Amino acid sequence: MVEGILAPMFGVLKWVIYVAVVAVVAAVALKLIAGKTNGVRKNKIKRKGALRIVPSREEPNNLKPKKGTKTDRRNQFTYEPDELWPFIAKEVMTRTEKRIYRQLQSALPEFEIMAQVQLSQIIEVKKGHDFYKWFNRINRMSIDFVILNKELKALAAIEIDDCTHRDPKRMEADAKKNKALRSAGLTILRWEPNKMPSNEVIAQYFTSKSKKLPTDLGK
């Protein structure tokens, strides 16, 4: 008779213990998840190839920007508004480009010469065509030298093809540049830095009315 009374009680006690264990496990799991959520989040920011950790809003106050500083939210860095920015002047041309620039000045004293010119500064998309589609094909391309007349109208582009121009991707970009310039009616001359034509040959081309390309001037 006693066993008949205790059996149901043991069954109820077993379920109570089971429910209590489940509740404890659930509480521990929720605490762990909350701890991870309140930690730091990692953002992959391309800065010298490193992975930079950006503090979350729950970080201590000592990790927040100091008073009086500004934060560029797009690039996630802080700077002092009254201090100079970390830039220095650099050379516009390489030693080889300087040598060729001076040769062009000597050979073409009646012309203007510009160096390192963006392609979009001397050609533009014709009206009636998709501007962004065609502009994106030449965007970020540049020309080593541009020859202009006294009215500052572009006459020809000059590219110095060193060994880097043998790379397949570079050759593809050069082909696009050639086609864009010729489509705009501009001549493009390509020279190797150690096979420059003489001053007389360069002057003959730009001063001749026929504008026939001498065989040793370039392709």
C-alpha cells in the first residue's frame, strides 16, 4: 500500500528535477550569448593589409575618441582637426620621365608639354551616348606626356613603354587607351625609354604639314 502511494510521488519529483536542470542550462547559455554580444566586433578594414578591431558602443570610455578630435566614420579613424595631416610632397616624374620631358622641351620649343595627364582631361564622351558606361572605360587612366599647341589644344599623346607594359593586363589597358585616343582623333606615340627618336625626328613630325609618321618615331 505504501509503495503504491510513493510511486507517483517519485515520478513527480523526477520531472521537477528534469525541469530544474533544463532551466539552469538555458540560463547559462543565455548568459554566454549575451557576453559575446557585448564584446568587440571585428571589422575587416584594408589598412596596410591588417585586421583592425573597432570598439563597440559598450566599450569603456577610455577607448572612445578624446574630446576635441574628429572621427571619419566612413574610414573609421580619428584625427586632430588642428594638426597637419600625414602627407608629404612626392616626385611627379621618375628619373627616366624627367629625361624624356627635357628632350621633348628641347625638340619642341614651340609647343606646350604636359606630364602625367588624366585621359579624361583630354577626351570626353560624345553627346547622345551613355556617359557613365563609356567614361568608366577610361576612368583612372593617365598619359605620360601630352603635346599641345599654343592654343593649348591636345595634338598627340606620348607613352613611355618600359618593361611593365609587357604584362598581359597592362597590355589590355594600353589597347583600350589606344582605341580611346584614336577614336577621339588624337595620335598616340609609344616609345621605349632606351630607344628614343632623335630631336630632329620628333620636331619633323610635329612641324610637318603632312603629319606622316616617320618609321623610327614609334607605333
